[in-house]
Amino acid sequence: TLVDTVETLRREEVAEIESIKTSQIEVEIGNRKVNKAKLNIVLKRGPNALLLSGYRRRKVLSLFDDLFEKQCAEGDEKSSKDLDFETPERLSVDSVRQLDFDRLDADDSAKTQSSHYLEELLRSNSDMGPHEFLTYVSFLVNPRLPNKVFDETIDSLSSEIRQTLSSDEPSDSTPQASVEPS
């Protein structure tokens, strides 16, 4: 229903409710007039209105996890699987800058916004958590970008990250003994 949709938008901070007004309107049904309730809801853009959502959000957060694993492997830190819930996952701004998001087809103003956002994070000596990473990538994704191109770009970035992870891991070259049943 409309009320459920508005509540979801409010809860996820996509929209803020400015006002809700109810009124009665007269509707003619057949040859009789009936009063029906009319609900006017005025919304304004919330802080998360421009962030990616749904499928694209999940793909970007999966990329964040891959990048965090790479950063942990390079720094000999704990992997994300070893962290407790009180230790937040954070990425350095430099590791995010190394990613090539050009295929996400951002226009010049979006690229400028994203670079200002990164500079702001650098000035505050802040690393990027999942929310900051999502905000940064949301600037760079053209809303009209076809899902196929978006998927190919995110998947290629993820596979590049995983390849560097697998090439960094020492290979187990001990021969495996095979036992054949008699």
C-alpha cells in the first residue's frame, strides 16, 4: 500500500515526510455519491536518496567485501572472517582510488562530486566503511546505465581483486597421496 511504501522510504532515509493531510472527496459510484478518504503525503529527499539501492547496492557492497579482503591480505591484517562484530570493516581511500570506475559512465559533475567526497574523507583522516564506499560509487554510477554494463564492470573489478588475492596466497605444492580401494 501507499502507507507501507512511504514508511519504507522513511525508514531507509530515502525520503523524509514533510506533511500528511487527509480529506474527504465525493465520488460518484453508479447513481449514488460516496465520500472517500483522500491522503496527501508530501515527501522531501532524504540523506540516502541518491544512493544505489536493491540489486546494485548488493553488488557494490560485495565489491567492498572483496576489496577489504585484498587490503587485509596485503597488510597481513585479520581477514573479514576473523573480525568480531565490534571491529568495523574500513578501506583506505588510496585502495579505493586504484579501482577503475570509468565504465560506470558518470558525467563530469558526478566525477567532480565523487572526487570532492574523497578529498573530504582525506581531510578528515577517515577511512571508508561500507556506507562511505556506497556513497562514493553511487556518485559514479549513471542511473541510465544498463544493468548488463553495470554487472560487467563490477564483476570485472571483483575478479581483478580476487585474482590478486589468489596470486598473493602461497600455493600448497605438497603432493597429495591417493589411495585406491582394493
